[in-house]
Amino acid sequence: MQHLAIFPILLPMLAAVFMLLPPLSNSITRQRIFAVSILLLLVTVSALLLLTSHQQGTQLYILGGWQPPFGITLVGDRLSTMMVLLTSVLGLGAHLYACAGEDKDGMYFHPLFMFQIMGVNGAFLTGDIFNLFVFFEVLLIASYALLIHGGGKQKTKMNVHYVILNLVGSGIFLFALGILYGTIGSLNIADMANKVRLLNEHEQALAKAGGLLLLVVFGLKAALLPLHFWLPKTYAAASAPVAALFAIMTKVGVYSILRVHTTIFGEDAGALASIAIPWLWPLALLTLIIGAIGVLASPSLRLTAANLVIVSVGTLILAIAMQRESATSAALYYMMHTTLVTGALFLIADLISKQRGKAKDRYVIARKMKYGKLIGIAFFIAALTSVGMPPLSGFVGKIMILQATQGLAETAWVWGGVLLAGLASMVAISRAGTTIFWRAAGENTNDEKISPLKIIAVVLLLSASPLLVVFGGAVTDYTNLAAAQLHNSTPTVTALLPGGNE
């Protein structure tokens, strides 16, 4: 049990290495079985880690015996373990879908998929900002190859833009780390939270610059306006399982903003308290508006799903900007909902695309789909929950965010932004449904069958929505405790430093 915190990183890393070696490298079937087995084990380990951190307190894993703040420390608190479990479930669903044939379109899909999950899990579990940079690079390098998996002119074009933009982001990240290390003297998150309030006036100016540079980097990963423009066409160009897995990528950026600007530059940071908040309010609202416009203007279901990701990012950043436990708790609930449902929507868009021939998932009149009723039911559930219709999880998550604004000066802005974005999403999704499923001309001659694995994958991800409602009491109790642990940083920080106990 004492090694539990490193398993979400170790399992996918070792699995990726083994799949590059014989006999697994010689057989796609063996790779599929092995990878699915590892992902099932990863879901189990992640759930166990979440329960352990919930019941026994924050789990620390100190690599090499080097005590913080000098060594590499993995931190499994309620927030990070929740994100790791979310990644594992999403990864399992996306990978099951890929095993139906998408994995054969290019080389090394399964090892790259595992390296991607390793990087994402590492970003959630690390207790050090430099290692956050390292895991960012791991997940980005894997994502570069996954994005171009299967080849094609459109994928290559989008990948070039994606790579260049993220290389610039990585450079800014290093500048920010250098500034913060030079002023604070540490990159351990808990140690930085302790020292940041003790800086003199000149050091405060430098630390503020470093903190805001980090906001730029994390905003790029999260697709926060004006750094959002790369996302829609990039996600739409990716293969379906890769796009579904990428639904967690923006959440890595959102998580990083939440972690750094609540723990280090939160309410206890003295003169540097809440330095990001004046920026987050307008950027979140503009991101929400741009995402809503993008949803309305999208000519295909994949682009609609990609722009819904931007809408969700704007909604989450609005909740973070409130700097309230209730708002953070609502954001965590909404994050679970939107990640899994958006992932399912990318998979449904691919099912539609395969059934409609040359029309693919574009909003044009085409022949009827052979499995239109089955896909239509899945689309209907995904549509209802993604736009926030009751009684599914999207409605619950948005209501929680709106309720958290009580007594806030920006209440009208939050309500207006969230409700208008929801209305725009409803109009766009309604248009998608009527065009794809109702406005059909002639019978479909496409005899392509739907693999049971694809149905299982979609059902797995879509089932999250009703489950989040059925077990809403337990889930919100957990998110309340996770938010309280994050905002009450003093005991948490003490626990992460030598001699501390939670």
C-alpha cells in the first residue's frame, strides 16, 4: 500500500515499454489484450488510491528517499486521485474503441497511448512544478505522435501547428520556473506556498511575473482565450479514440491553474494572493462566449464537440475565479461530467461518420444510417447531458456552479454567460440531431457493422452521467472535501513538508 501512489505512473510506463518488445510487439492482438488488462488494473488501482487518500489522508511517495522540498515527491490527495481515476476511466473507454480497428491505422498506437496516460497521471500526482513540466513534456510528446496516427494531410497540418505552439509554451514554462526558483528558492509546491508570503517587495514583483507566466502556459494547455484557437481543428482532425482521450488534456491545464493559483498564490500568499483572479474573470467569460459562437458555427459534429470542450473550459475557469470552496466543489463535479461525456461525443461522431459515407459527420443531408436508431439513442443521451438538460449530470453541475455565485458581485455575469452558452449549445446540438438523424434521403447501402467494442466504449463513458446523478450525494460529499482540502492550504502544506502530518 505504501507504493500505491506511484502505480498510476509506473503501470502505463512499464506497459508501454513491454509492448515495444517481443513477443507483444509482434502481435496487435496481444497488444490489445495486454493494454486492456493494464487499463482495467489501472482503474482498480486508481479507485483504491482515491479511497485510501479519502479515508487515511494525503498519500506521499518520496522517490529515492530525498525528503521534500529537495526530492521528487508524488502527492495523492483527494483532488489529484480523483483526476487520476477520471483519466483511467476515460483511457479505458477510448482504448476499447480503438481496439475495434482504429489502432491498426498506424504504428505504435498502444505504447503511445500508455505513455500519454503516464504523462497525464504524472501531471496530476506530482508535488513539484519542475516535475509538472517534465510530465507535461511526456504527455505532449506522446500526443504529437497520437495526433498524426493514421496519417493524412489534415492531421499533418494540424500537428505542425500544435507542436509549434506547445514548444513555445514549453519555453515560457522554463522561463517561469527559472524566475520562481530564483526568487522563492524552491519549486516544491508546498514549500513555495510557505515561502511566497515572506518575499520582499522586489522579489514579489518577480514572483508575480513568474506566476502569471505559468498562467499563460496553463491557459495554453486549457485552451483559455486567446490561446484557444488551436483546439477545435486539432481535436476534429484526430482519430476518434485519440480525440476522446484528448478530452482530459485541457483539464490538465485547468487542474494546474487550480492547484498553483490556489495553493501557492491563494488567499494565504500575502501580497501575491489571488494574482490570477483579475485575469481569470474576463478570460473565462470571453472563452465561454467564443466557445458558444464556435458551437453555433460548427459545420460538423466533431467540430461541435471540440467547441463544447472550449465552453466547458470557460465554465470551469469561471468557477475557479470565484475562489470559493462551493464553486471549486461544483467545478470538480462538472469536470468529471464534461470530460467523460465529451469523450463519448467524439466516439459517437466517429460512429456517425462511418455510417454516412462521404457525408461523414457534416451537417448535410445524406442517406439513412443502417444503425441510426442505436446511434441516435447514444447521441440523444450525450446531447441532453452536454447542454445541461435535467435530470442528467450536466444540469446538476451547472446548477451547482450557479448556486455557488450567491452573494457574489459577478453573479449576473456568471449566470448570463453559463445560461447563454447552454442555450447556444442546445441550438447547435438540436440542429445536429435533426440534420443527421431526421433529414435523410434514401436508403443506406453501407453495410459496415458496428463492433461490440465500440458500443461498450460509448456506453462506458455515457454511463458516467446517470451514475453521477444517482450517486450524486456521495460524489458531492467527496468534491466538497476535496475543495476544502485545497482551499485550506495550511494543514495540507504542513503535511507535505518534513515532519508534517495531515
